[in-house]
Amino acid sequence: EADIYQTPRYLVIGTGKKITLECSQTMGHDKMYWYQQDPGMELHLIHYSYGVNSTEKGDLSSESTVSRIRTEHFPLTLESARPSHTSQYLCASRPPGFGELFFGEGSRLTVL
Amino acid sequence: AQTVTQSQPEMSVQEAETVTLSCTYDTSENNYYLFWYKQPPSRQMILVIRQEAYKQQNATENRFSVNFQKAAKSFSLKISDSQLGDTAMYFCAIRAVGNMLTFGGGTRLMVKP
């Protein structure tokens, strides 16, 4: 299995709360990604990073923000959660070249 | 731009039978990779198989094989001797040089005992 970890796996919070989804990988990959996926649906890229201090927005507009202070760590933050943020968030990383993506187990967020 | 289309939202197959999942794509690039990913229920997404566009030979990984038709921009996945553990969402994806990975909408496969 890939060495990429996401916490929490499941989170239920109230509207207006600030949350941070953690993602860490021990493979030394420079490239990391966040995808949003509704259950049984396709993946949408919301953020990516090509290395430390590099972050970009993906194809799907998201109110979340990310940071990349260390190579192994790529957290995603929602300053004020809303029910529309309810979804699964998948973190991934990949090695240089045409390497495959390695995914974490996902963080399933429910905002009440 | 690159796009991926999976025309079968759901499929089912009897255990030990063979099933083929369809995928078509579009890209203006000549150098790209194609992937099939598997996402079991509540579990990690993992790579099943990948194909380099410049290779004519179809990729094979144990019970999984692809039928890569470059001219037709088709990339189907064949699962032989289906097992209960093959039950999952399957995503087809493409990545060309300098581009992001683009996923299809997924096909939910149910293997029935």
C-alpha cells in the first residue's frame, strides 16, 4: 500500500466551523493533489502543488485553501464550513515523470 | 484539453465470468498515458493498470488487461475470472505531457456470487 495518509477519515461538524484536513506522504513526492468526490461520482481536482511553497487551484472552484510548507505535508483548510462542503476529499501524490497517482484513504466530511 | 468518457455508469457480472468496461478519450497530444483506477467501497483508490500511448502492445496485469485502440481513442478494461473483491468503482484516466490527470465519470462494477 502507498505511504500517504489522511486524517480525519470521517468528520461531522456544524456550519461555520473551521476545519483542516491533513494529508501526509512519506515517499518524498514533490507533486501533491486534492480532489473532491461526491459518493459514487467522478473526481474533481480542487488544488495541487508541485513543491514547497507552490500551490495552485484546480479545475473545480473551491472555497478551501491549501498550504505546502513541507514536502511531505499538504493540508486543506475550510475557514467556515457549509453544508455545500459535504463531500469526500481525496489527497494524492505522484513521483516525477509519468508516474501513477498514489491516493490516501480519503476524508469524508459532513457539514450539518 | 483532454476528456474521458465512461458510458457505463453501472455494470454487474457473475463471479468467475469476464467483464469489459468501456472508456473513450480525446486528446490533441501524441504522447500520453492511460490508466484504470479501482476504488473499492470505503477504501483507497489504487492503480489497476496503465498503458503508454506509444506502445502498441496491450498492457496486462494478471486478470486485468486492456484493449487499447489508439486510432479510435478507446481504452477498455477486461477483467477475467471476476472475483467478489473486484466489486468497486473503476475510473479511466488520461494524462498527456504537461497536463493534469483527467478522470472519467466512473463505472460501478458489482460482482455477484
